[in-house]
Amino acid sequence: METEHTPTRVLVVDDEDSQRTALAGMIALWGYSVETATDGQDALEKLATFRAHVIVTDLNMPRMTGQELLQRLKDQGGAPAAIVQTAFGSLETALSLIHDLGAFWFLEKPVQSQALRLLIERAVAQQGLAEHAERLERELGYHGILGEMTGGSPKMQEVFALIQQVAPSRAAVLITGESGTGKELAARAIHNLSPRRSAPFVAINCAALPDTLIESELFGHEKGAFTGALERRAGCFELAQHGTVLLDEIGDMPLGTQAKLLRVLEDQRVRRLGGKTETQLDVRVIASTNSPLDVSMREGKFREDLFYRLNVFPVPLPPLRERLEDIPELVSALLADMNRKHSTKVTEAAHNVLEVLRTHSWPGNVRELRNVIERAAILAGEGTIRLEHLPPSFHHTAGGARPAPPVSSGASASNGGELRVPVGSTIEHAERALIELTLEHTKNNKTRAAEILGISQKTLFNKLREYGAQDAPGAA
């Protein structure tokens, strides 16, 4: 086990005996533990037992170059900080290594001793800060906080453990959960705990884009590729190079686009619409969905091969109603956010308010709770949130009784916010009645209605178009 007194380990990689020996001796005099390797292949073998904090490597070497070594280390994850030695005229290559492979810095030969010593010190300090931040992030997870996610319940601790396990890897992740459970927050937590944390995180909502635009958003397009393509544009995969792309609501992606996405994931190459060349990708893919993809596969709406390509590491998020014990911590975190956003000075929620919140069914999950707390914080302004600051629909639960669920056992006519349907009604009839009553409740706010119903906006719009066609003159 390492302690704070363990000397920093430096691996010197150079095929020239005199250069390698001189660098190793000089670095050892500065108090570092030093090991040497004759080329990239030798370095990989040495690193199996010598866990270096910093690598000082030449570029041009036999068997495996310095560039190939850094690529291999990056692919493995958790690479040490690397300082690259460059010969005259290879500055462009060195800068490319810093940008593409995460090298810490470069030095032109002959290496200046003071410059090298300073770079090693800075590389060690930066790596120490990164490790401390990651360790702190993981420790917070055990106390109910991971990134922007909050929850000390057993269910959320399971989620945090899964995120911490998969984050350092390159594996594709499929996050599942109802609308409003925090799927994008989970994806960001995975990215921020990964070696890609300093690279871009790009999210695209597959349900919010028309079928005609989604391929352009994903893969990019060349000027003139289609009507309206007035200039070249990079897609989400190119924008997320060396980072992470989140394919949100993947279940709503058109079948034709699914086939093209599968090809990109398998080849790790992307071609812009209208383009003739392909771009090599280094992107980690996370997908999320609020709909059961197994049902979509049986209905022929989602490709089975794409599902298995994305579902390498599933992370299911529980709905808020299954972790009501997390509400006090969630409220505290949300209040801190609202105070920053609205310049309010609300310190807490009263005990009876928390009791009422714990008896709600939360069909909109954490997103709905956020809306309730935001409204209450604005009304309170400062001090404590009281019952009168909650929406009117919460007031009748102050006695502690759990409210009736949004839909009773049947549904057709509305009565006081409930749906009732006579026995014999079809599922389609009940579904339509529920959607119409929810839209009435939200004053036709379709975004809010979709959140409450736990469906995507695209699904809601499709349902409304379907109802419109049924009501049209001459419709069956």
C-alpha cells in the first residue's frame, strides 16, 4: 500500500543508451524513483510491475514509437502523465500528442535539465489533484452525493456503485428510467469520473428532432448535402471527439438512422451527409431511454443488434416513489440550487412540508420535485418553506394521507382531477382520456404533460395527431 512518503516514480523511455542513462541519473538525483525502457514495447512490459507516475519518452523508437505507446496507454485508461521529447522539426507532432493523446507537455532535444525538472513537478502535482478530486467524488458517493445526483437510499447507493464501476472503462452504457429520474445527470457523472472528463460531453435528444434532421445532427453534413445545408457542419460524434456522446431517448430514433448508427459504433468512423471521406472516432457512447426497448424490439421498432451494442453495461434509475427517503436530501440540494438561480435565501423546508412531499406519488419524478421546490422557494423568498408555499394540489394531503394515484382503476370522464372509465372501455380509450385530462390539468402545456405522463414529447405529439385523424370527418 502506498503512503504519502512513497517516492514519485518516473519511467524514462529512449532507445539511445547514453541519452536514457543520462536522463535517468539526473532524475534520480532529484529524489525520484527511476526505471528505464528501450522503446514503447519495453515500456509496456516495465509498467506491468513499475507503476510510474510520470513517463518521459522519446518519439522515434524501434518496435513501438512513443506515439504508439501513448495511444496504448490511453486505450487502457488511467495513463500516467507523459512528457514527450521531440527532435527539431517535430513540434507539430508533439502538439498533436498533447491534444489527441493527452500528453502533459513536450521538450525539444537537447533537454534542458531545469525545464524537465519543473515539468515533472507540475505533472506530479496535476495528477495528484486529479486523483484527489476523483477520490473525493467517490467518497461523496458513499454519503449520498455523486456529481449533481443526490440520494443516500439503498437504491441510489446501488446506482452510484454502478456508475463508479463503469466510469473508468470504455464500455457503452444504457441508462434506463422513467422521465425525470435524472438520466442525463447519471451520464454526466459517468463522463466526469472517466479519463475523458477533460474532453467534450455532447448530448442529443433523439425524441426532440424531426426524422429529417436527426442524421445531420448525429453525423454532420457537407455544404449542399440537402436543401438548407448552406455550410459544412460537424455532427455530435465529431464534436464529442475524445469525449462522451449521450444519445437521449434512443428508443425514439428512426429505424433507418439506427442502422447507420450501428455502423458508426462498429467501425468507429463517421461520414458526414454528402461527404466522401470518413473521420476516425474516439468517442464513448452512453444511451438512455424511458421506454422498454425489449417491447420496441418485439414490435420491430428497435434493432436487436443495436440494443446489444448499447446495452453492454445497463444502469437502471429508480423512480422517486421508490426512494422517498431521499426527499429531505433532494430538497436541501434543490434549495441551494434555487437560491443561486433566483437570489432567494430559503434555508429549509418545514417538517410538515417534508412529510407531505413524502406522501406524494411523484409521477414526474425528480423533475416534478424540482418544479415544486422552485415554485415554493420563489414564494417563500427567504427562511422556511411552509405548506402554503406548496401547489394547491398538495394541501389536502397535509393530514398525512397518501393521495390517490393520478389514474384510478378505470378512466373516461374527469371528476376533480381523477379519471374514471366504465368497465368494458378499451385501453386506447382510457389512454386518450388520461392524455386529454393531463393536458387540461397543465392548461395545454404539452412539455409538462409529457413529463407527468412519463412519455417523450414526440410520443405525445404522435398520439395527438392520431386522435386528430380519428376525429376527422370520414374517419373510422
